Amino acid sequence: MQSIFMRKVTISLPQDLVEFADRAAQQAKSSRSQVISQALADAKVRNERRLAEEGYRFYAGESAEFAQASALAVAEATASYGVGEDDNDSETW
């Protein structure tokens, strides 16, 4: 099993958050530190997901623009060679 290095820190919280953390710890049969640690871990995951989604949306837009530009270039190239035209020549490539 992998050991995780834990560091002690001192933080200041509003009283209502301390009380909330204490109730949550009691319900979960864990410590206040574990409740706060889990809340921060969850926030970290949400932040990483949000950043990944932003990146996916950005690159999806770039990909769509590239695909459109590529399609136009292919259409121009194939049109200049007559590819895809229905001609009645018996000659094949």
C-alpha cells in the first residue's frame, strides 16, 4: 500500500464551516481533517475536469476549422484534376 505524506497546516475558518465540518465528520465517523481534505480533493477534481473540458472545447473548435479548410482544399484540388466528374471516357486511371 502506498504511503501518502501528510503535512500539518493551520487554517482559519468561519465558525459555521467548522461546525459543518464537525457534523460531517461525525456522520462519516471520520475526523475534521479528513472531511476538509476530502472537500479539497473533490474541489481539485472538479477544477481539473473544468480545465480539461475547456481544452477539449478549444481543440474541438480548432479541429472543426481545420477540417473545413482541408475539405475546401481537397475540393479545389480534386476539381482541378477532374476527379469525381462523371465523364463518358472508357479510360480508367
